[in-house]
Amino acid sequence: MFDSYRKTTLELDTERCINCGICQTVCPHAVFAAGKKGVILAAPEACMECGACMKNCPVGAISVESGVGCAEAMIRQAITGSKTATCGCGGEGESSCCGGGANE
Amino acid sequence: MEPKSTPCCSSAPDGGAAPCSCSGPATVPGEIRTTDSVITSANRLDHFLARWGVNRMGHRVEPGLYRLGNPTPESPVFASANYTLSFDALRSALTGVDAYILVLDTKGINVWCAAGKGTFGTEELIRKIEATRLSLVVTHRRIIVPQLGAPGISWMEVLRRSGFRVEFGPVRAADLPVYLDTHTATPAMRTVQFPLRDRIVLIPVELVQVIPWAVVATLVVGFFINWMTAAQVLTAVLAGTVLFPALLPYIPTKDFTTKGLVLGALVMLPFIWSGSTTGMSPSTLAGYAVTSLLVFPPVTAFLSLNFTGATTFTSRTGVRKEIFTYMRVMAGMFGVGIVLAAALFVIRLGVV
């Protein structure tokens, strides 16, 4: 109850995984951990769907629907009926999303 | 790998301020700017203004290659965004390190958000590697990219097309000195937290965006209804923009909307209590309490839900689920509350 964040779109194809570990390197929430044959999803509920793992997996073993996790962008998307949610910080500077900036 | 020669200005010497007539890209091929690790008071003012959302998109540094200290062709290369907060965090963390900094054109957006949008991305990195003729500047073929740039940068593509091997550094620039000793990051350096300090610095931007609306709403309500209700409007808004980011981990439930409803109800309690001390009749007080708890918590909750965009951990799937679950609930509470308040007002007029 009152937890919308338990399920995400992250999927790992353990058959394809070659255990290179790059997903562990790029994931900012320690979702992946080293397993016996390949990586395992140690904390899938911590996934924020940033897409870093999918983008850098050399064998395409990871799929996730990444995108802007911003309510304002999605509400605007729902209202305007546009297909993709883009956060306004890309140029207009009107949105509160992308407020974080101390990141390297 | 031989660098592709660019059609014009290909003879500009490295570091030379050669006059170039190329139009278009701001980066003169081969030009290397100089920077240092000192954060001046002008930088601090710029950071402060950026945090307050003043000239939001204007906190930029010129994209291109920078020399930090006295780098040699063996010195490391770091990628950064052309947002002053990002660039300054990197160069100040590298105090005493001789290095090159390759600044990508992210339109004044920080690394992580730009990576999510793709402007801190594979294409731009390759473009800047070529435009600055990096392969002539350094003899090695490695570039250290902040870990949070990974959503936009595919190491395979960069290697295949530029010959440079991407090394994902730590999340925070401050961890770079330790990282550079071994070129390995501890799990702590690889994970993103959202501590109080990081949450607090986001409050000003949240605030300046709602202040104009909040002031108008407060004045309108104050003049046309009463100033007690106006104070409730302002309290509900400030709870969602100031208290919520600060108290985020301590408010019960996981969903931002329900957290916001809880917080919004809590900040209404003093008003209800003060109503009870000013001699309201029990029925009037009950009506006041119910309408207050219906109208204002959804306002706080809506602002709280908006804060998902600024956090470091909410997934798109989760936020979408929240919107679908609670939008109608919030609108319903608010609507019913307004109707009830109006009805009670009319009834009281009739009674009196």
C-alpha cells in the first residue's frame, strides 16, 4: 500500500550476460551484484530507470524503459498529449525537474 | 587512430589563438583554454544565483578542452558539462592534479540530467573529441567520464568511433582524488544518496517557481475570504516546497503524494487548534476542520509529487503510477472541500 515504486521496467537476460560487470559500475543504486555465472538483480526495486546499464551493456542483456521520472513533465505530457515526456529544463528553464546540480 | 582533419582551421596549432574564420561551432579546433582549481567569490555568487534559479539556463562555461595545472600528453582527461556547478565541482576537486578537462556542450545543464536527455551523450562526446583534436593532445586513449554521465554515453560506441576508452569515474567529483590513486571506486563512491544537504539546496529553486502563484493566491483569498484562510494557503504551499524536501525521508509512506497528504494535514492542525481556542461552536469547528483537511493537503501533496523530478531515485514507472493513482483523489478532495466550504458558508449565512 502507498508504494508505487516496487515494480520497474528493468529486465535482465541472464542467458546473454557475460559477467563483465559494467552494469555494476554505472548503476547509481547498486541494483546489480556479482553472481556465480553472471550478475544478479540484487535490488531491483531500487532501480530508477535511468538507463545507464542498458546503454553500456555490450551484449544487450538489459532492457529498461528509461525516461524522465518527473511528475511535472508527465503531467504536461498527459495534458498536451505529446508522445514523449521532456523536462522543461532543456531550454525554457521553467521546470523544477533537474534541480540537482552538484553532480560532478 | 588518425584524427580526421577538419575542413577548415586544421592547421591551427594546439593552444594557439589562431584567428579562425569558421562559422558555427564555438570551439576552435585545437584551441585549449586554461583553467585552475580556485573557486572565487564570483564563482560562489554564480552558484548562489544558479541555486535560486536566477537566469536559470545562463550558468555556462565555454565548451571545449581546458588545461588544468601543467598537463603533459600522459595526463588524464576528464569529461564535464558546461554547467558552472558541474565544471567548478570537477576543477576544484582536482586541486593539485595536472589534467585536461573536456567540456561538452550540455546547454548549461548538469551531467546527470543532460545524460538523461542525451545532450551529455555519445554523439557530443565524440564530436568534442574530434573538434578539440584530443588524439593529438594526449598520447593515451582514455577519458574519465562521471558515472552519472552513463545514461547518455555508451562506452562501446565511443571506443568504436573515436578510439577513446571511457572510464566511468565516481558519482561525486569530490571522490576523484581517492579514485585517482587506484582508478577503482568503492561501492559508496558508485551510489547516489540524497542527504539533507543535497535536499536543502534544491529548496530555493522549488520556492521561486511557486512564489508568484502563491502570493497571488494568498492575496486573493485574503481580500475576498479572510486572512486566516490566506495563511492556510501560504502554509500549504510552503509545506510542499520547503518542509517536504527537508523532511522527505521522515514522512511516513513511500509515495510522494501520500507523504504530501500526511504533511499537508499536519500543518493544518495548528489552524484547527487555534479555531478551537477562539470560541467556535463545535459544529462550526467540525466544518472548519473537515474543509481544511480536504482543501489544503492536496495542494501540499501536488507540490510534493512535483518534487519527484528533483530527487535522485524516483523511477518513471513509479511516478506515472502515482499520477494515475492519486491525481483524481487529490482533485476530488480539493473539489469536495471547496463545495463543502461554500455550502457551510451559505448555511451559516442562513442561520445568522
